[in-house]
Amino acid sequence: MPRHVARPSLATVAVRVGVSTATVSNSFNRPEKVSDTVRSKVLAEAARQGYAGPDPAARQLSRGGRTDTLGLLLTEELPLAFTDPAAVAFLQGLAASCQGAGQNLLLISATSNSDASDAVRAAVVDGFVVYAVRADDPHLQRILDRRLPTVLVDTPAPTDAVDWVGPDDRAGARELAEVLIEQGHRRIGAITAGLRGARYSGPAEHRSSADLPASIHGSRIQGLRDALGAAGLDDLPIEERPENTHAAGADALHALMDRRPDLTAVCVLMDVMAIGALAAARDRGLDIPGDLTVTGYDDIPQAAAAGLTTVSQPLTDKGRIAGELYLSRRAGGPSRRRVLPTHVKVRSSSGPPRC
Amino acid sequence: MPRHVARPSLATVAVRVGVSTATVSNSFNRPEKVSDTVRSKVLAEAARQGYAGPDPAARQLSRGGRTDTLGLLLTEELPLAFTDPAAVAFLQGLAASCQGAGQNLLLISATSNSDASDAVRAAVVDGFVVYAVRADDPHLQRILDRRLPTVLVDTPAPTDAVDWVGPDDRAGARELAEVLIEQGHRRIGAITAGLRGARYSGPAEHRSSADLPASIHGSRIQGLRDALGAAGLDDLPIEERPENTHAAGADALHALMDRRPDLTAVCVLMDVMAIGALAAARDRGLDIPGDLTVTGYDDIPQAAAAGLTTVSQPLTDKGRIAGELYLSRRAGGPSRRRVLPTHVKVRSSSGPPRC
DNA sequence: CTGAAAGCGCTAACAC
DNA sequence: GTGTTAGCGCTTTCAG
């Protein structure tokens, strides 16, 4: 009866062919250093045993070299990353950089599930790019602990040991609010996603600035408050939803307008939600922008079609630059910080308040 | 002067703390099996040395276990994958499956560059999903060689040793052409992307069926020919472009209509190109669908907004199912084949020919 | 051109 | 609790 067959390896092939493991290794990795006869025997035996070639992990270990893989930590819910056009544009830029340098991209599925939480520790990568997570995200901490070259994107930098790229979200939001105030708006509200990072849904204005979690959402709220404060306004009702979706945006708009029918402008801090909010506002029978101005943030491709006034930033470039920072990282060099330009793109969803 | 400092490892930490490597290992992996005193000493020393924890590759080797990582082979140009909404929808579905199972996703950048061509061999993964590559793609062959659980998507299956999911592209295209013929169209043209896989740009009708490369594009062309043949029509001018972009679609439409102004319908076999072609047709002053019917394939979200008649398939589900097939793969089990439903979605870009 | 042997850094049994 | 000792599967000098 058939003996227990060991999983094929360099050694099992070597022994059957009657050569050393070194020769088998060479047959696969440096064909020119092996005679054709031996090589073909090796390959034949390998095929017979179903041996697919050197094990990547073992290879990695003994070579001790680079993995040519970049780890990408995305928002908690991986699928959502593909739902948000802003994230997709970012990925596209990052992929372009990686592809050019022959780097693979490992998408780390950062579930809050603690079991899988060491996906970061187990990742066989040369470094990381972290996209749009909160400064207090536990995965981010683990990444920092690994002390590999790391680039933070749309993430407040908890340390200056890493490179950083992103827009000045606070300034962008401030400029947006200034435009609205300039147009005559005095009662402005905001809709945001995941301010607390938790699954919270509801009003969120009762948070002090210091209490704002370290996230892009917090920065954007700060920016709005900056502008309002400068104009002597201190009322900013905020409605928060956990997910950045059309439905959540619509839902939040209804909740906010039910609470505060007097608002003349609503700043939605993510474009996807903003587009949903825009539709919801029309559903309420509001004339846009006569009765209500609605604005977004990010300027995703769909924003133009929707006529959405929004804060524009170079999404794809952001990805490309993140890749370039990562690739050009030199050991011991100082950390670099690239602030991307931002500007308010005025479209048909905004205008002076009617009254 | 400072002696050469070895890269920190379990051993370097162990020796300085005066414990065994096993204890250090346990401190990191099974805290409960180590006394608090020892553990904190270990952690302190590790921090001092800048030791980030067990090396993933070595860990992987000795555990001999799973990597919890799925390798995804995409079309040659990775960034393009994020440009095509059909691919993004697929990724979203796949990511949802992966996330649920705590699997990471390694995007393999399959450059034609032969240097990087063993990215497949070097990938530390438990298996592969292959999306939309040609049957004769060399990377695909390498993946098959690794004999890991593999799922093919939108890729003709060169072997039945792997699982497969996709629509019946040939049938979908045939049904589309039947609808057009039914409406009275007799002179139909086609626009396709990368039929040859090469960087070819130009007419492509002079290829026998047998010669059609094994790709979804080939299947779709086959489908059109099936329907035309059944109706006694044998003329199918084809214009090919290497990339699936709006610009390429527009360009191809102009080229095709310059050659064959008599056409009453053009089947563009990818939605992104189709939307570009639609715009180009209008630019030529053609009335849609009076002067010309233009159709697409895939039914990406933007198709509805563009009023594009197209062949619809469940894009996100395709990704989800690919993930499920992969996750439910049992050694030695028979390969499975999931054919997705397809149906023609008639919108405003198609109609009976005017004349 | 081929072989022998020393690790790469870690984990898993077992002992103590 | 903690230490010892084998490997995991491969690459790499260095001889022959």
C-alpha cells in the first residue's frame, strides 16, 4: 500500500533525481548554471511530483531580501473602499506608481475583529500606505510598530517618523464656508460620516473641538467652525451617519432639516453622501439652490454631473504621490510632508439664499 | 567604536534578556503562557532594539500554515482595473467575501516585463483569483503551475482543474445581436478592446473564428457572428483598440463609420468604450438611435445614466461568488462552474433603423 | 557543473 | 513558567 507521501519540496525532488538540493534550486532559479540534461531530469521529476517550484515563504526567509510588496491599510470596511469613487481614484494613482516599480499591492482587511487584527503583523511586505483611518486606529499603531517605511494618507500623523500626503482638509472646509458666508448664508448645517469612528448615527454638534477625533472628518468640521467663528457665527448643527452612502446622505439631510428647517445651506463632508443629500433635498420639494444650498467634499467624477459645489482635491495624484513617497523612501532620511492644493469648485447646487 | 549591530530578532532579544527564544516567542504570540515580569522585560528589550515582532516570513515557514491571503491577478495594467467600473464592481464583491473571511487581497501587478513576471511565483498566498485575462496569458499558466486553489473569472478555462465563474459572453452577445436584427438592423459593426491582447489598433474583422484568441472579447465577437450567421448575414466589420477608454471608443467609432458609413448599428463590446462611442456618434451629427444604434456590454452603473442599451450581468455578485468559490474550495473536490445570467437591457441608445 | 553544509528567524514538542 | 531541540524549505558560499 502507498506510503505516506511527503509534500513535495526541493529535497524530495533532489533525492529522486539523485542530485543535491542546490542543483534543484539552480534548475529553477538559475537555469544557466545547470547542464541541460540534469535540468530537464529535475523538471520532469518535479512535474511528476506536482512540485510547483520553490516555496515563496522559505525563499523569502533565506534570501532575506525585499518582498516587492506594499501593504495598504484601508478603512475598516474593505468593500466600502470600492464604493467610494474618491478611494477608487486614489487606488488608481497608487496602483500606477506600484505597477511602474513592479510592486504588488496587499490590501489589508482591517476588520475590527481582534482575531484577524494581526493581519498587519503577519503581512509580508516592505512597507505600508495607510489610507483614511483615524489617528487612534489600532491597526495604524501596529503598522507604526513594525517600523517599516510608511506613508500616511488622509490620516492625521500621530508621529513625524513617517511620510504624509493629503490636502489641508481644515483649510479646504474653511474656504468653502467662507464662500457660503460671503454669499449671505448665516444658518449653515453639516452632515458628516463616521465622526466618532463608531457606528453612531444622529446629531453630533455637541462636541468640543478638542474632543473631535483625529480624522479627516474632524478636520473638516474644524474648518467650517473656523470660518463661522470668524464671521461671528457659532451655531453649526451637525448630523452624523456611520457610512458614506447615498442613502445615508439622504437620511441625514431629512433628519437635519426636520430639526432645523431654517437652514439655508448644508455642507455635506463627503461627495457620495452629498449627492444623496441633494436628491433628498429635492424630494422635500426644496429648490436648489434657492431654498437650500448643498455642498460636498472631494470632487469625485460624479460631482460634476450632479452639479455639486464641492471642495476639489487631486484624488488620483494623491495616490500617485503616496506611491512615489513610498518608493523614494531612503533609510534614515527625514520624514516628508506633501500638502495637496484644494479649491472650492462652485457649481449649480450653491447660490445666495433666497430670503 | 560601535560594533556591527545585528538586525534584531527573537534571538538577539532573548540573549540580552537572558531567556530562551521560545520565551520571547511566547511573549509575543501567547502572552498568557509567560509571567508578567519576564514578558515586560522582553517587551522592553525588544522596544530598545527596535524589534518589531516575529518576522512574518519565518513565522509562515515554521508554522507551515495558511497565509490568509488571496492573490488576485488582474489585467496587465493594474491602474486600468480601477478605471473600469465593471472591474471595480467586481472587486467590491470580491472584497466583501474576503473581508468576511478575514482574507487579505494581494493584487498582483502582472506586467509583461519578464523581470517581474515571477511575481506570481513569489506570491505568498493560499490561492488565486484570476480576472479577465486571456487564456494564453503566461501569468495564468504560472498560476496553474502552482496548483493552489484557483478561481477563474471572465477567463476561458484552459483546464477543468480550477473553478470558474462568469457570464456566458457568447450567448449574451448573440442575444444582443438578435434584438438588433429583430428591430431591422442588417448592417451591424463592432468595436472591441484588445482582441489580440497586443497593442493592436485598427480593423479586426479578418480573423477566422478559430483564430479568435481565447478572451471574453473573442467570445463576444463569436456571439455576434452567431446571430448574424443565423440571419444569413455574414458581414461584421470590427474596429479594435488596445484600451478600454472613452477616448478609444470615440476614436474607434469615427474610424469605423468613416470606413462603413452605411452601418445602422454598432455594438461596442465594453461599456466604457461604448459611452465614448456614443458621444462621438453625436459629435458626428448622427441622431441616436435614428441614424445609428449604439450598444454596450456589462451594464456598468454609468450605462443607465447614459441611456445605453447594453448586456447586463451581475458584476458585484460575480466578485462575491468568486470569493465564495475560493473560500469553499475543498481539496480533491471536483471543479465547479457558475454561469451567471445575462440579459439585454434596452435603453434609448437603440431602436429600429430609420431607413 | 555539482555537492555539502551552514544558516535565514521562527514555532512546536517535549523536557525541566 | 521556561528552556532545549528539532526542523520548516530554501539559498548560498565554498569545495570539488
